[in-house]
Amino acid sequence: MARGRQFAVRGFGVLALLLAGAAGGGCGAGKGLSSAARQPGGANACARTRPGVGAVAYTAAASNGKPERVRQGAQVVLAKLGASTVAYVADEDDGTIHVVDLGSMLELATFDAGGTPGQMMMTADNRLLVTLRDKARVQVFEPTESPTGAMVERCSIDTAAEPVGLAATPDDATLLVTSGWGHALTALDAGNLHRKFQADLPREPRSIVVSDDGAKAYVAHAVGSAMSVVDLRGDEHRARPIPLKGADELPKFRARKRMVQMAKNKRTGAEVEGNAAAEKRERTSCQGFALAKTVVPDGRVLAPQVLVESGDTREPTSGYGSADGQPSEVSDVAVIDQGSDSPFAASLVVRSTRTSPAANGPDCLLPRAAAVNPARGSLFVTCVGSDTLVEYDAASSEPHGSELRRWRVASGPTGVAIDWASGRAVVWSQYDRVLNVVTLGRGLEQELSASSEPVVRMAVSRRPARAETADLALGRRLFHASSDSRISSDGRACASCHPDGRDDTITWATPDGPRQTPVLAGRLDGTAPYAWSGTGEDVKTHLTHTFQRLRGQGLKGNELDSLVAYITQMAPPPAETATASADRSRLERGSQIFHSDEAACASCHGKNGASPDGLKHDVASRSSSDTQDDFDTPSLRFVGGSAPYFHDGRHASLRALLVASDGKMGRVSHLAPADLDALEAYVRSL
């Protein structure tokens, strides 16, 4: 028997076969971590012990006639098991991998993932890689001869904190891993899984694809208005940004805005500059969780995202964002040319002629997974919140304006894979624990038909010890509910500003002045009052105020209680620990400074920065549009991964904050450079 841990295999009957019509809807980068395998065996610890047995990676002929194997990670991975096609499904809530026969819709087996699985991918020799978001490692499994698709654990590879995305180069020589909280890209030798290099990335990287020639990696970011591109060849592997900001094409709006400004303000240089900004009406972007790469036409990277209009922060508004009635967030699919590493301009424009989302269904404001159908040139995107699978024309220069079809699926669709040989999409709905199989059709007329196609839904098993309480399940659905008029009037969900319970890096125009989105996950316990103004005495009160400013009708009773329960119990970002003695020594010194009377950090933020004093302070941070001078003391938990800083996001880094606020908020001018480094490192580790 192969070495490693053998998992129990459980056979299941058909748990559910339901038919439904389709609806018309930072911390450090893990430096110093070893990439050596955890299992014994040296260089061969991760190698297959019995090559050629068990499940093999899915391949099929694309429209160009070439067999294609998926070289990108996903929560749903297809494989061939004899004559059958099976789906491996990463169950984040249960910490398991499900094996489902797509022909019979039988759950053949489950096995322990070893942690909280993110994405999976099959290698050229058919090993299954699984990122474990809570364990900072990639788990490696080997197929067995079992007819159920069971696998055996071979080894695990250390990564930076919170590994998420996976990809392989076209020659299958290099494997790539993105780490969300660790903001890193790790390159591994595909043979022995030893580390080749690790590159630092901006905040919250997620999915990754590799260019057709294997020279570059493209990385999506959940926040930050940019994609990263990293050179894989040569000695330099620095991340370069590809800006993904958009703009509105709204001539009537621009003329009206200019006239309002001219009437309100004097003709000054500042006013002229303001008018120019109003004419341009830029939108930032976020929700960059997914990426896909076209096959025909080749050379394109597709990035589902959301374009955000956060309002003019120089003036108070009646709500969060723009005061002109335009949607603050709209769905988008950016198209990046691999040759120039630049986006198609048309893909970032919100046109005045754009069809209202209501014509087809709710806008896709929380895109979470994407895949292309190389047999037909379509892009498929799963939309959490509206619970839809949307098909776009992947050959279009602006796919968001070229929607072809959509299907209603079970709640929380976070993964998708395309079985293009059989003409079907396989969608994993995490919240309902349901695998959806969507019939796409293979003929052109059928492919583009507007008629409803059946969606087969199958519930998967769950370990009893992992059962989710009803209030938390309801709370999660409400947190991610887009187009719910009780939460907002323009489709925004709680998760729109707080992806993964964190922050969107955006400073919004509000009635009180500019306000930067704070982190929620892991930061609420013991930190009342809430909001930068300190007006929310408890979470429920603060949520009620938020719904009002989003022009939502509000939640009440059990629904509000469930949302509060979910928000206050969201899993915090993973912690990173210092491994080198020099790092530990520096953190100890930083802690001494933080808690000293001279620096006076702990006097307001409390021990370890986790217990703020609950008071408002004037730290000379009022901006021209603020309505108050003093602000609530925030918790510093996970502050190292939540740049920018201050209530209006004026400081891009912790060092800038520490230096610029000296004497107004703590004292650091007396510190030697080494001590200032130590204080910054300690605050970053909180």
C-alpha cells in the first residue's frame, strides 16, 4: 500500500436529484519558510509511488482541435475514472473533498483535505494538489486503484499565509501558488515540489493563470483596482500592476454635474480640476476573485470584477457613495492582452447604452469563479449573492455587455468547471452544499438559445461534527445577498465592501465625510462602539445605521440576529508566526516599545492592540469634508494586512502612519531606526 495516510471511503446513493428551471440572475510574505515536504522521503517524498493507476486529469479536444488539460486551480476539478467523468469538489465548510460521478450523480467517496481547502488542481502525472487556507500549505494526494476515486496523502508543502490559487505552466515544469493574507506568489518545481522562488504581491491575491508562452503569471486581487503580472523567467520576479480602473460613459451626467459645480463654486483652479474629475468619473475596482484564459481567440486573460463609484469624498453625501442615483457598483469583465499586458479600454467602460441588469436578472456583484468553454468560446462566471451562473461571449472586447445566458443555481456558487466534451457546466454551491450540473448543449443554435435549460442539483454529505447552525447559515446568506432591497437600494451586499469579511481598501463619501472601510472578521469582539464616529453602541445598532445609509429597508427579528451572529463569528485572517530567532527578538522589542509609556500606543489601543479604550480622540486628522474632529479608537488586530490607514485612508503604509502621526497619536520621534522597524514589525504582527 502507498505510504501516507489512507482515508476512509464512503459510498452514497443519490442524495438528491432535483430539477429546476434556469432563472433569467500586509503581513509578511512567509519569508524564511521552508518548502520541504512534511512527509519523510527527502526529494521523493511527494512523488507518485504507483504511477498510472486511478483517476486521470480531464482532457478533451477544444475548438482548435488540440487536447486541452486544465492548468488552473478551482474548487471543482474534473477527472476521468475509467469510462466515467468524476468531479472532485473542495468543501471548505467540511474540510473534505467529495468525489461525484457525473453520469450517475452518485457521491462515490469523501476524504479529509487536511484543513480548509481553497483551490485544487491535477498535475501532469495526476497528483491532486489542494491549497489549505488555514494551514499555510499545499496538500498533495495520489490516486489509488479504488473504483471510488479515493486518494492517499503523499506530502504537504509550506507556503506563505493563506494559500488560495493554483496554476501550472504550459510545459508542466512549474507550479504556482498564490497566498491571500501572505500576499505572495510561490513557484515550485513540478517534479519534486521544491521552491524555485517567492515573489511579494499586493494585498489579497486570489486566482492565477499563466500566459500562453509560459513567461508570465497573471494574478487577480480581491481588492486594489489592479491585476499583477509576474515574470516567471530570468532572475527578477517582481510584480507589476495592470490597472483595472474603469469609467462611466454618461454624457448627460457629466453635463449636469458640471453645471451643478459651476453654480455652487467660484471659478477657481480647484473648481476646474473638480469639473475635469467629474467629467472623467472614474471607477475603482474590486471583487477580483476569479480569472480565466481564452483559447479561441488566444492571448487574452479575462477578469470578472466589479467597478465602484465611491462618491466625491470632498463633500458629504446622503449615503455611502455617489449622491446622483447612479449604481455605486456594476459588474464588469476586464480583458487583458497578453502581448501588451494592458486591458482593452472597452472592457472597462460602463456605457450609457448598457442594458439594465434587471432585463436579464440581478447584476453579478460578487463574482467568485470563472471558467471558459474552449469548444464554444464562452466565459462562465458564478455569482454569489444572486446565485447564478452567467455565460458571456469570451471573444467580445467587452464581455460584460455580451451576456448570452444565465441559470439559477443553489445558494453560494463558489466553484465551476466545464465538461466541454459533454456540453455541461458543473457548479459547486457551497452555502447549500449542492453540486449543480447545467446542460449547455453543443450545437450553435442550442448553445445560444434563450430557452431555459435544466439544472440537476445533488446534495452532498456532511460530517455530523461540522454541522452548521441555522442562524449562522442564514447570516452568511444575508451577508452575501446582493440586490436585496432590505440591505441596500442599489444591489450592494455586505460582502461588497467586506470581501471575505475584510475590507475593500476604498474610502467612501458619506454623510460624515470620507470613511475608509474597516475589517470586520476577527475585529468586533470587545471593540465597541462601532463606526469611525463611534455612534454604534453595538453591532446591531451599527448595522441598522448602515442599512439606512445604503437606503435599504432594514432587517429585523431573527434575520438581523442571524446576520449579527455571522458577522461576529467570521473566521479571522490566518496568523503568521515568526520562525527565525532574529524575527522573534525584533517582535519582542517592538512589543516593549508598543506597551511603553514613551510610545503610548497601548494607552489607547490596549494590550496587544486588541482592546481599544472605546473613546473618541482628536488626533488632528479632520479633513475638509469631515463633520467632526474626533474619531473612535480602532482595534489594531490584523492591521498589518488592512492598508490604507486612518478614517480617510490617507496613509498607504504603516510606516507612513507612524511617522506622520507622531505626537498626535503616540510618540515615535525618539526611536532609533532599528526600534522604529521593531515597532512597525510588531504592529504588523497583531
